[in-house]
Amino acid sequence: MSTLPLAVRDSTTMLRRNLLHARRYPSLTLNLLLTPIMMLLLFVYIFGDVMSAGIGGGNADRSDYIAYIVPGILMMTIGSTVIGAAVSVSTDMAEGVIARFRTMAIHRGSVIIGHVVGSVLQVLASLLLVAAVALAIGFRSTDATALEWLAAFALLALFALALTWIAVGMGLASPNAEAASNMAMPLILLPLISSAFIPADTMPGWFQPIAQYQPFTPAIETLRGLLLGTEIGNNGWIAITWCIALSALGYLWSTSLFNRDPK
Amino acid sequence: MLGPNGAGKTTAVKILSTLITADAGDLHVGGHDLATDPQAVRAAIGVTGQFSAVDGLITGEENMLLMADLHHLPKSQGRQVTADLLERFDLTEAARKPASTYSGGMKRRLDLAMTLVGSPRIIFLDEPTTGLDPRSRHNMWQIIRALVSDGVTVFLTTQYLEEADELADRIAVLSNGRIAAEGTADELKRLIPGGHVRLRFEDPQAYESAATALGEVTRDDEALTLQIPSGGTQRELRAILDWLDTENIEADELTVHTPDLDDVFFALTGPATLPHQPKENAR
């Protein structure tokens, strides 16, 4: 069999294996899903009044803040669920069955590709759940066209792919699940210091560059623009560049780690 | 491949099964060069490692079907092979339970069944019976014998001499990463001058006079026994008996000790070559 059909076939088999794991042991994904949902409810219902007042210059109501925070929460969902990819990759690498795969005449990259595609699908499912919660508490897109919805979905999927590749690299670089989980922690912390909860320009001046020059802020601003009609500006291109760069980096890192001789 | 812990058996299997790359050397498996065409080697071999290479999170049956998919068998054939092998390895009843709940012997059987899905002509078995109870070990031996009689080449590592004696056509003794000896079990036994006739005495005086008369013997003054080197053939034995008669020596017990693989093993992998154990816990 030539390379491409072999790659597709073996990767599909590996994907099925990973989805089977996820379906049989969903607790990891569901636990990680709790963080963004808790954040959403906490910021809207506990801190909501102050936050709305801050955002709208003193007279906004809570629904304005819901609209502001949901795009950030969606991006945060990606950051938090890909931690699951880092953990499951590192757990998987410790399994004897991976050594078996390495001695079989299968497409070399299929193990990793199966993890990546499986993780992206899990992230998308998580996004649907979080979006449902957001709709339930009153989030409404103001004027998004079908095309803008499609672009928003594509952006979320691309961002999920980028962070998954990085998380898979982290999983491969970690000796065990605990280390993988610690190493992937920044993926859930970065949204906290982005424009997810408050606008970057309301932060202290010295801190603004940190919020500005990281992948979450441009991605969140782009999503906001698509769903709520705010100004996107350069953020669209910056977000796409971040996604492509992170994907390429994570891909090269992961494949070189996987192709090393195992210990 | 026979050797003590740390001799390099698992490393040898890892290299030959393409899991890790060799530092040096020119290696061929099934006619394919390991360095230039590892994928062709992989297509020819099956590996069952020391630590079970099964996916514990999914069921035994799902493990088998996974292998069938990775060997690109058509769906119906995959199901057939899975059912046949599960039956043959007495796993049909447990087929729908997660592999992590299997006992050690069951895991090892599932492991080997998974290896057989692709009908490899060369199988590497790295210490397939380590940690198994006597019954499971015996089962595993029967399975291995059946494979060999089907024409499969089996490369087996073990630290049990009995196992090598039972199963192997050719034995290589590995010590400190080097092959110390190679050949059939009989050839190896001939290498070692372990055979002797042992004479035991009750009376210290008879022992002393026999020892003086016999001259070239190994003495054990504590146990009052003498060891006379001998290959254990009838002719050699009669010569010793005749000689004892002419010297008028009467021993209380006479035993013939023929060399076994134990002698070979201890002689070739003796304490002088204590293996350097890798520090597993240093991480």
C-alpha cells in the first residue's frame, strides 16, 4: 500500500482506539470541562455586576458582560481540554502496546495523528457543551451571518488543532501523567491573563504587553468580532499566524520526540 | 537466548525487533537489513515483550480487532481470526472484559494472540514465562511448541535453563552483552567438563586411603566424598569400577553426575562476569 492511503487507514484505526478510550473513560474530559463552565458562572453570577459596570462605563447590564466573556470562555475551553491530550498521550506512551505499535509495519505517525484528531474532536464536543451553557444563561450573537458563524467555527477548530499539537508534544516530553498535567498548566492559565475576562487596555500598563503578545488575546478578539461585530483589525491575521506557527512547532516537536528510541 | 538478569537479552530483542537502533553492526532479520529497511523487517516479525503489550483500557476482543485493522485484514477476516485465536488461547469467555482485569497468564496469552494476528513467520518472545505459575508456564510451552511445528521461527529469551533445554533447537548463552557460547543443548553440555563420578564414604579411614590411591580427584573432606572426572559413559564407568576393585576400595555410595545446562550456565556466566545492572530508579 502506498504511503497516503496507509497513513489515512492506520490513523483512522488509531483514532478509533482513542475515541474508544475517551468514550469508556470520559471522566478526564468532563473534569477538564468543569473549569471553563465554573469560570463562566463565577464571573457572570458572582462578579457579574461589578464586571458589567466596569465594561460598559458604569451603566451596562449583565447581558453585556455575558456577551463579552463568552468568546473568552470558549477559547479557555480549548486551553483546558487539550490538557487531557497531554495527559492521555503521556499515559499512553507508558503502555506496552505503544512498543508493539512501533514494531509493526504501520504508518509511523499514525499513533500521534490518532491522538491529535481524537483530541480535536473532544475539544469540539466540549465547545458544544460550553456553548449550550452560554446560550442557556442568555448569550446571543448580535448580528453574525452564516459566513461569520462558519468562520468562528473554523477559528475555534484551528486554535484547537494548534494547542493540541503543543499539548501532544508536552505529553511526549513528560515522563508521567502528573508531569504532563503540570507542563500543560500554562494552557489554562494563559487565558486568565488575556482579554478573556477584562479588556487588555484596562490592565496596568506594564502588564498590557503580556496580555497582548500571546495567542489567546488575538484569537479571542477575532471570535468576538465574528460573533458580536466588534472591531477585528489585525487580530484575525495575527490569530491565524499564531495557530499555524503553533501547529507547525508542535508537529515538529512531537514527531521528533516520538521518533526517538524509546527508553 | 539464555542469560542472567541484565545480560542484555531484552536489549537484543529490542534491537532485532526495530524498537531501538543498534550502535554498530550489520543486522539482518528475515533477509532484510535492519538499518536500511526496518519496515520490511516489521512486516515479517511479531513481538511479545516481557511487559505485556496489550491495551488495558479496551477489551481483549477489541485488542484483537485493533491488531486485525492494523494488519489491514478485511473486516470479516479480522473477526474470524479474532474469534479463532481467542478460542485457541482459551480467552473466549473473557473476550468482552477490559484487558486490565486479566490475570498475568491471561494477559500473556492475549499478548501472544495479538502477535499472531498478522501470521508472522518470525516471532520474538522476550521471557514469555517470567512471572507465570507452573500451569500457565506449561501452557505457554505447549503454545510455543505448536508454533514451531507450524514452521514459525521463534526467537525466545529466558533465564530458565529448563526452558531453554525444553524448547530450543539452538541456544546462545548471553553474558554481559556478549554471546559466551552457542549451539544445541548437547553441544553446550559437552563444552563443560562438569561430568563426574562421586564416591561417598562413611569411614574416614577408607576415605583417606581411597583418596591417596586415586590421586587425581577432587576431595571434599567434610562430606567424605571424592569426585572423579568422567563423561558418564558405560565404558568409563566400568573402568572406574574395575579400578576400585583392584585397589580394593569399597565406597558406600556411588553416583554419576552428567553435566546439565546448569553447569554450562554457571561456568559461562559465573561470578567473575557479574552483570552491570542499569540503575532503573535513578530518574
